[in-house]
Amino acid sequence: MTKPLILIALFFAAHANAATIYLCKAYNGSTFWTDGTCSSRNAFIERIESVADVPFDQQVEQAQRNMNRSGHSASANAQAAGTDQHCGRLINELNEIETRYSKGYWQPVDTVNQDQKRTIAIRSQLRANNCRLQ
């Protein structure tokens, strides 16, 4: 009896609206899931997962199952990431910072200072890894 219920649940989950959540790695090394941008929480993007449009806790569970199914953990992804992936993450983070200011919205001074320091660090890492911006 539970098998048909599971199949029905899987059918609806497959047809549910998709959402995107991000596995972020904070500057101190801790990781966390968010449905917002990692850079707005002072972190790097480690992984992006497409999940069903369900409550956030269920999205995290689904994303973790997807990671386990693919045989990768967050640390394995970080270690296995090649230069291109590393450059891509840096460029994405830089773009997120620049987009925040291109819209002309007011930002607190502390945020501006952190973003300026992070932008300098990102550009330094891009140069050190011979990353192309285009």
C-alpha cells in the first residue's frame, strides 16, 4: 500500500515548480544552505541545487539526497573543483557584488567596506589563477 503512495508522491514532486537553493561556505569554513545569494551572507557558493518548490527544510533534505546520490559531498566538491570552476565562482561572486551597487540602492557603510575588501581579494585571486573575466 505504501508503494503506490510513494509513486504518487514522486509523480507530484517531479511536476512541482522548481526552486534553486545554494550550499554556501562562510569565510570561516562553515557551510550552510540558503535560498538567497551566498555573497549577501558573506560566503562563497559551493553548490547549486534545483529542488521542488516545497518548504525550505524539505528542499535542504532533497538537495542533500541529490548530493549523496551523485557521490559527492560538499568538501569533495570543493577539493575536486578545477581552476575553471574556481574562477567561475569568483566571477559570479564579483558579479553579485557589482550588481548590488549598479542598482543604486543604499548600502550600509560596513557592507560597502566588506564588499570593497572582498572585491580586492577576488580580483587578486582571479589574477593569481589566470582567470579570464570574459
